[in-house]
Amino acid sequence: MASILLKGSERSGLAGARSLGPAEPTERLQVTLLVRRRAAQEFASRVAAFASGRPPAALSRDEFAKRHGADPADFAAVRAFAAAMGLTVVLEHAARLTVVLSGTVAQFSAAFKVQLHRMTHEGRSYRGRTGAIELPAELGGLVEAVLGLDSRPQAATHFRILRAPKSKAVSYTPLQVAAAYGYPSGTGEGECVGIIELGGGFRTADLKTFFAGLGVANPTVVAVPVDQAGNSPTGDANGPDGEVMLDIEMVGAIAPQAKIAVYFAPNTDAGFLDAVTTAIHDTTNAPAVISISWGGSESTWTAQAMTAMDEAFQAAATMGITVCVASGDNGSSDGVAEGDHVDFPASSPFALGCGGTSLRASGSSISSEVVWNDGTSGGASGGGISSFFAVPSWQTGASARTNAGQSIALSKRGVPDVSGNADPETGYDVRIDGTNTVIGGTSAVAPLWAALIARINQTTGKPAGYINPRLYSTPTALRDIVSGNNGDFDAAKGWDACTGLGSPNGAALAGII
């Protein structure tokens, strides 16, 4: 059977990882295949119109599925391939362009001509591969991504618990930060905010205690399982539970009458994408805003995975869904040993990348706000220049200022777009696994913006959708941050690679979104 290489599927090994031998041939796994969409040219034209700031009317989820879902003939071709290789079709979802296959390591190795190994890295074991995936020639151009063969952890949380507070450390409730930023009134009634989680869970008793302490109504929170994952609290506030609770408490405090749908998926490239596409195409909960506080350096992703996620965000834009993503907590390096890097999926041009500041405020009065950068702990606002995505039209002419005094015109997409309070030293009072604590990180900023948009959606009676072009055309609707750095980049007047256009000016944003 003739085969071809799947473009963008090349995988490198993790630095420092060690092979324990071939993967067990009888081990069972599930793999996600993405097929091409129908009316791709029409879809591209629609996406371009949204990116230009002259969007047509948003499509409903049902309309999108009919126009741009998968062609049944393509699904039939994948089914025939699966049957020939002894693989089982677990799920087909036309709007998500997704086919999930189940089989053994031996079957998938033969089907995609890969070698899978048992790997260990920093105390974690996973199933790994290197090199490219091969497809039978008849699936060339039809299948655009194959994810899940490699089960390495794809993303990390972006929160920081306050450990040893300095003498000037302060903390705020989410409502106090919303007040400082002048958020418009509202409760998020009638809205749904989707939250993506790749591990951990929440306890209802903790949420009740937290919201009762704030004096706000307990929000409706539903857990949505994806790829056999679910709400699974670990009892470790330092682990993914910290992320889950922070995200829910931020949104629930500021928009208590919004429904919160939490999509739990495995922390793999397939799980991450499946959670995102499930949320985007969820006709039951129908979130109009999605908050993502997980990510990893672009250098750790395959091109096929980044392209697939970006195209999922494009689909969200055409349906009037806003996607807010944390830009990372490791400054201009994004935690990579050498060079400057940005975090994905915040670097997708169809995500609202959310960076971090250090905020000092009382009531609605802000006394100071600078780039979040704690040289002691290494925590700092993620930001810089993508190595993968082209400069979007709305960033044309922008430049990044380095701490060497140079101004670098953007050659690729700049990150972040906006920012908000993220410094643990000026952090948020939250409750995690039965304990009250103070937490920061850009993980707090994505839900901070998501809750703002939920309030605005409630007021306007329509979804804000893809807001990046509007923000860049009206930068005065944000509080420009002009002091501080995130390592190799400095804050500057206008857009910068530390805090983007700046932090929220709620009343002004309500007038343009």
C-alpha cells in the first residue's frame, strides 16, 4: 500500500527523556483524526472577513455544521481504512471534523508506520514517538492531523501560589479587581462560559464556601467529560486542582449567574484539541466565551497540532465565540533554556492572548500597574514573537521593544494582546481543596477577561465574538502599561510584548465590544 508523510506531524523527543523500551503491543489507546472541512474556500473567506474587522453575521452552531462540517464521504474513507487495519471507530463528529479510533499499539504502529516507545521524563511515564506519521495515499489531503499516538503531557498550568510573601504583598478578591478595572455592571445572566481543564477537579463544597464568603450566588457549574476524563480532584492544591478552582472562582465571582461548563480532558495534544472542539461545538451548553489557562512553548508542539487548534479557534470566530488564553508565566523565555519563545495556544491569532501585570489598587482607584516580573521566583508575564504564525493584519506596524533599547518590527504574530493582574504578590484570594490561599499567574487573567466579556454579552444581548481587530483599532479602550519588562522585552507605549495593549478599562471596552 503506497503511503505519504503527513505534513506537520514530525515529533521530536523531549530533552532529557529516556526510553524504557518499545511500548507494549497489546496496550490499547485512542487516536484522534482530523479531516478536511467542506466548503474550505468559503470558510477561509469568512475567516478573513472576521480578521479584517468587517465580520459577517455569525453562524449558529447548526449552520456551521451544515456548511463547514466534514463531508460524509471523507468519514466513510476513514472508516474503510480503520476496518482494514483492525481499528474501531469510537466517535464521529462532523462539526468537529473528528474521528476517534481505538486499537492496540501494534495496530496503530502498522496503520501509521510509527514506532511507539515507553518513555520517562522528570518522573513521568508516557508513550512517545519521534519522526513523522505516514498515511495511505488515498487519505492524503483528506486527513489533516493524527493526534494521540504520543501521550506526553502537552501543556502546563499557568498559576503561581504565593509562597513567601514580601512585606508589601497584598491580595484581592476577583470582585475587587473587577471593580478596579471598572467592569460594567452585570451578572452574566443567560451566558455560558466554557473552561478547558487538562486534569484535576473541583469540589462543590469548596465552591459553596468560597462564593458564600463573597456574598454572591453560587454559580451553576457543570463538568463535561472528554476522552474518558472527568472531574477528578487530586487533593493537591499545587497541582491541577489549583488551576480548576482558580478558573471557576474567577468567572463565578464576577459573573455569578453565568453557567460555567468545565471541559475535562487528558493532558495530551489529542485531549487538548478534543476539549476545545467539544466546547466550541457544544450545542447543549453553547458557551459564547471560552477560557484556557493551559499551554506550552510553541517549540513543544507539532505543526499539525498548532494548525488544528488555530483552525478550531477560527471556527469559534465565525460562530461569535471569544477564546481567551493565558500567555504563560515564564517571561520571554517561556521556560525554554535558550532563546525567546511564546506560549501556545495563546499565540494563535484567533485567541485573545492574556498577559500579566502587578496591580496596586483601592476600590476603583489604581495607584500603579506594571509588568508582572518577579525575578526571585522567575514568574513573569509570557510574551514575545511567534515562530509559527504570520503577523495578523491588525498587528501590522506593531513592534516589540527589547530591554537593549531596540525596536523590532513584528515578523510574526506578537503575544500577548491584553493583560490583567497576575502577580502572586498582588494576587487573588481563592479556595482550593479546603484551604484558603492567594494565587496569581496569567491563569487568572484568561478567566478575568472571559468574565468581563460575559458581562458585556449580557448587556448587549449578543456575543462579542472575535474581538482582537476591534481592540487594536481602539487601543484607548485599554489601560496602557508602560513600565517593566518580562525578561528580554520592555513595556512601551502602545502594544508591547509584555502586556499587549494593556489591562481592562471596563466602561470603555463595553462601548466597543
